[in-house]
Amino acid sequence: MSPRVVLLFSGKRKSGKDYLTDHLQQLLKDKCEIIKISAPIKHYWAKQNNLNFNELLSNSDYKELHRLEMIRWSDSIREKDYGYFCRQACKDAKEKPIWIVSDIRRKTDIRWFKDTYKDLVRTIHIEADEETRKSRGFHYKDGVDNVASECDLDDFHDWDLVINNGEGGLKLQDQMDSILALCKNLL
């Protein structure tokens, strides 16, 4: 069974992507699967460097210590096959009607999902002002926050939904309602 809807979430570091997608998963329960494009990257990196895979998946300082090298390595793979990590992340996805891809970072990620899943794809961009992101632990890092993994979608404007998850943004329930409204005709 293929998914009936594929929700692609994008946003800067500490914008609240994981927070929102985790809440969406709690709301949808067994109807959804969270897919992380970064999971195959982090799995390989952990194995190659004898690191803790679960810590690399978390929002910890541990992950931040390795982020730059993981970005460089994954960029070298993407140069040869832009859809490699998207394909790997979906390979083991459970058969659920809703797939939540929580970490879209590049135009090529969106292109791969739209080429593969066509009209089932909905794109959601999470925004948060810099002060809110800083209050969540964001610290600008050269080589991380000014490269494709953070900036490639800065000039992408074809979002199905944009959510302000910063100070003065929508309440969580309103955010969930607006995301679920994207799925109405597909479920």
C-alpha cells in the first residue's frame, strides 16, 4: 500500500519542525509514519565513526558536533544521485496512509517526492523568527547555516502551507487543523 498523502515539512534549524511533526503523529496515531531524510545519513555516519545513532537523531549538542561533516559527506552523495537519501528514507517506511517527511532541506528533495508521489505531495514550511529560534537553542554556525542544507529553500515559494511557529504565531491546535485541512481531499 502506498501512502495516500505525503506531507513534506521544511524549516530552518530550531523552527519547530520536529515539535510539530511529533504532535501531528500523536494526533494521527497509527495512521501515519514519520520519515526522516537525515536518518540514512546519520545511520551511515554513526556506523562509520562509531557514534551513537540515537544521539545523532536527537536535537542534542552531540548531533551539532557532527553536523558539518555529515553535511559535507551527504552533499558528495547528492552530487551523484540527488534522490539517494529520499529513496533510502522511504525504503523502510511502514505502510500507512499518511507519510510525514519531517526534514525537507533542498529543492531536489521536493522534486524527488513530487516525481515519485505526484499529486499526493503537500509542502509545508515552518517559520520562526530568529529570537524564537535562539530561545530554543539556535546558534548561528558558519558552514552550517549558510550552505544548501539550510538555505536551498530560501527562494522556494511554492508552499501549500506556511506556518508561523514563532512568537505570535498560531496556537498548536490551529497549526494542526491547518495541516489536516491539506489532507482532506486525499484521505
